[in-house]
Amino acid sequence: MTGGLVSRRSLLAGTVAVAAAGGLAGVADLARAASVDRTNTSGQLRVGYLPITDAAPLLIAHADGLYQRGVVSPAKPVLFRSWASLAEAFVTRQVDAVHMLMPTAIQLRFLLKSPVRVLSWNHTNGSALTVAPNITDLGQLAGTQVAIPFWWSIHNIILQQLLRAHDLVPVVRRSASRSARTVELIVMSPSDMVPALANRSISGYVVADPFNAMAQVRKIGRIHTFLGDVWRDHACCVVLAHDDLIEHRPEAAASLVNSIVGAQQRINTDRPVAAATLSKGSYLPQPLPAIKTALTYRPQDYRFLHPDWQPQRLGYQPFPFPSFTQRLVEAMHDTVVDGDRNFLDRLDPAAVHSELVVDSFVRSALTAHGGPQTFGIPSDLTRTEQVQPR
């Protein structure tokens, strides 16, 4: 993409352009749309989400009445079926706060110049590579298709690290070759992945839960690798809002983050209850056994390279570590996508965090909810990234 017109295909390819009535829109149009609120007349924040367990803090905050009255809309959060549609709805102000893929947040801010900010992490880990039952070794993926949820996703980044560690070559827009040890990557909505694996049109998929758990529950696939076994406690989704919320309504931003941190704490206190709430409230359409499994994987049922990392555990902690942002930007440079990568050459990985993330609200919320130790994170709020694809 060079700055001219981009299509719906480009949106699905990760450029997150808006498909207007004619099917095309320019990046400049997208930026203008992101600066004008044409739909929110109440002033109450509207929340959008994808039906995955990553969204649980946003959903539990609503179900348990943690959102401050008058700040967040009492209406049920708005469900979207794909990352492309959620990103488009957020950028065009159909919703005001979302859980969004961290690499996509970087893309929105630095490629499309959208005035967006990360307020906190929404969760860590929570994703896996699920494969057909007959696949026992990653080498068997050569010559096949593997589905990813979005180009600029931690799923695509870690999957490619895994493939390269096993001498496999990820390719885009060309058929995979067994002899050349290539694997074709295709973007697919999470809800379409399970049936695609069931009918063997793909050999595997990498995605958030409960879609990995669903494959096990339905016995049409098995979890090969939890992504947390490759990148320890990596962030997948972050809480994203617009700059003007922080500038003009900081008390609303603080209230939103405080509610989400409180919801994360509640989930960690009783995960089976959280699973039941997500199911009974129809926040997640998947069956309760899959949702509960996703929140409570038993470590003894799996083999890990790093068992002490607890890679199967979907983590709910809010603090956005700068070390992760820097390492993520570096990893994006090495990731194949069907879309514009040139913007990465203009970024200083060490500077991205301060330009993208506002952590003052989450620091206050952590203090209000018992401090970092309550969430099992270092009290000095620093860490060293551990990434070992093997």
C-alpha cells in the first residue's frame, strides 16, 4: 500500500482501511473519520469486543456492574466477528473502547496515524497453535495451509517464529510446497477456524481461546503449542481508546481502566464462576465446557518446553511492560504479512512505547486493587522478555 486507494482485501490483509459505500477508502479518509465522533450523543463509552476469552475483563466488568454509571454505557458490549470489523468500528467511532491486538494498535497509531492509545493490557497468553489430530510434528505442516486471525497479530508473529525454528518457511499469496518446506498463511475469522479444521481445508490454526479448547472438546483437533511456551506471558490484546478521551475526559479513562482491573481481579479469584458468567450472559457463544476449559487448562494434560512459565494459563494482569513493546516492534520487522511493512522502518523500537501507551491510569488502578503483587507481577513494574521458539 503506497497511500492511494485500499480495498476491503487490504483491510483483511491488515491495513485496516475503511470500506466505504463504494468499497474503497483512502488512508487520509480513515484518519479524518477517526477524528470525528458522528454517533455518540450520550457521552457514555461504548465497548466493542470479539467473542473470545481475551475479552473477558471487558465483559465481566459489564456483567458484574463494575463500570461506573454514566461513564460506560449500560448497554451490553457490542460483539464483532472479526478483527477487521472490530478495528474498523473502533477507528470510525462506532465504539469507544475495545480490546485490540497489540501489533494492530501499533499499526493504527504509526501507519494510519490514528489518534489511539493503549491504556492497559487486557490479558496475557491465552492462544495456541491447534492442529489436525494426525499432525504430531511441526514439520508435517510443510505444504499445507495454516489460518491466522489477522496479519498484525501476536499469533502470526509467534507462529512464524515457531515455523522458522523448525526450518519451515511462512509464505503469503502462494501455494505451499512440501519439498520447499513452505507453509501458506491465510487470514480467517476465529469462528470459521473450527469448521475449516474439521473439514481439513486447513491443517491448523493459531488463535485465541476458546477456539483451541473447542477443537479438543469436539475432538476435531489438538493443541500442539501454547504460545505462552514460546514467549512468556506475552500480551495479546490491549485496552485501546482514543487520544481525546485521555485529553478531555481523563476521569472517564481512569474509571474505565479501574473497572477493567477490578474485573481481571475477579476472574483470577474464581475462574469457573467467570466462565459461567460469560456463558450464561451470552457474552460468548461457545459452549460452557470450552469456555471453562480455556480458563482452567490442567497442566498435567500437556507437555511444555517451559512448564515453569505456566504457558497454558490465560493471564489477566493489566500492566503494559515497555520491554514487551520494544521486543514486539523488533519482532514485527521479521514477520511476513500481506500488507504495508515499510512504516516499521521509520520506528525506533525503544521509543514506540512512550508514544503509544499511557500507563498512569493503570498504575493508579493497580494501587487501588492491592498493588502489583496482587497480579503476580514485579513490584518495580519491569521485566526482561523471555522468547524461546524451539
